[in-house]
Amino acid sequence: MSSPESSTDVPLPEDLDTEAVRRALVEWYEADHRAYPWRETTDPYAIWVSEVMSQQTQLDRVVRAFEAFVERWPDVDTLAAADRSDVVGFWSSHSLGYNNRARYLHEAAGQVVEEFDGSFPETPDELQELQGVGPYTANAVASFAFNNGDAVVDTNVKRVLYRAFSVPDNDAAFEDVATELMPDGESRVWNNAVMELGGVACEKTPACDTAECPWREWCDAYATGDFSAPDVPVQSAFEGSRRQFRGRVVRVLGEYDSLPLSELGPRVRVDYAPDGEHGREWLSGLLSDLADDGLVTLDTDGETTARLRR
């Protein structure tokens, strides 16, 4: 396979039948793909919520949370009008990680209502004006809601391109080839299809034949048996992590008007000891981070008391 050298403007092989490659992938996707509720709609609100939820979160967990979320807040107006603490509490109770995403969702909903007259912007650049919306999420919403995006390049897509066409392990190279492959004006179906290929047939352990990969006849890895791929970042374990305890703090404070540290600590972890390793100093650091994220407020008049920000 290609070595990870710096590269830009990387072409596809000269003898590659690009149209046949495109047609094979789209036909494979349209014949059978995983059914997710956000794939059955072009509603930008629903797609945006699903994209934010899907960041570093298992999709089976996302499906359940997504359906409950859009049932409770079915459109951008109801989300904008919601109490932020309710949105954060929902996020935490569904184990979606990083509660500041919920805060960003709520703030961005307000932006859509107030700055865009309730209608989502339609281009990746405009979508990035929304709080918490980065280039990937903006492009995904533009692609799947408005068929108006660029080629998506995520970890799955990089793995596919590296294996199939020996694209160097370089972000610019992946962008070049992904852009060259995507048919003009078809970002919705194409980006769904190429990400599905990476998620079903070309995972870390490939399933070329069992998943009937449509690119087998052109794939360098399939021809050589070399299925190496770029390193994939491994998310730290959730159990026992700082993320988990941040979520617990938010859930506990959601049940009470306010709590002093001496009462909050034992409710957050059973081994809480004021002067121990996971005591006041540890809890204060956790609360300080949450306060910086705008999720809690701290009253330091006397014993420190924490309150969920509303």
C-alpha cells in the first residue's frame, strides 16, 4: 500500500472507469442499506440533530435517543423555546456524552429562529455560522438535507480510499480523491453510499465478499490481500471516565434545586471522600469545567454550592 507521504491533487488511476465505479456503489447502496430514521428524511433539523448525536456515539444508542428527542422537540422552534436544562438533562440521561453538545444544539436552534427566520441555511459555509457546527457536520447537513454538500471525508471514507485506490495517508490526498469521485450534484446519495461502504463492507476487518462490496474488481487491497489502513483514533473508555462523572453531576443537579459539595459528592460516586483522591478537590475541578462550559453555576459564599444553569 502507499506510504503516508504528504500529497495534494492526487489523481485516480488513469485506466479507472470512474463512471462504472460510481454506478456500482450507488446501485449497491440503493439495493440494500442500513435503515436509520434520519436517512428517511430530508428535514435539516432532524438530520442536524442526528449528526450531532452521532459524534463518537454508537449508532444503536443514537437511534433510540434520536427518536425520543424529535418526539419531544419535533422542530427547531420547539427546541429553541425549550429550557436548556431540560435539553442537557435529556442528553445526559441518554448517555450521549459531552453535554456541551446539548447546549450547542439549544443555542444553535435559537440562532436559526432568530437569525435565519426559522429556516436552516443550506450551504456548508452558512451552516458553520451555527453554534457548535464544524466543517464535517455542516457538510453532512448540506449534503443530506439539501443535496448541496461537498464530498464527505470521515474515518470510514479514508479507510475505503486508502485500500481501494492506494491513496496516501494524507488529508489533502483523501480530499482530492473523494472530490474527484463524487458525481456532481449528487452529494446526498453519494456521501451516504460511500460512508455505508466503509461502515459495512470495509470496516477495520473487511467483509468484502459477505457484504458484496461493489468495488472488489477495482480494489487494490482486494487484489493484493493487503488490508492495512490508516490508524483510527480509539475513543477512551466511557466507564469510569471524566465524561461519565460530568454526566452524573448534571443528572444529579437536574433532580435538585442546588446541592453543596458535601451532598453532591456522594451522589456522584460511591467512593467519594472529602479528603480522598476523589474528594472535594476532584469534584471542584469537575464543577469548574462544567461552569466553564456554561452548564452549572457555583455559589462560593460559605460552603460551595452547585446549581444546574437554567
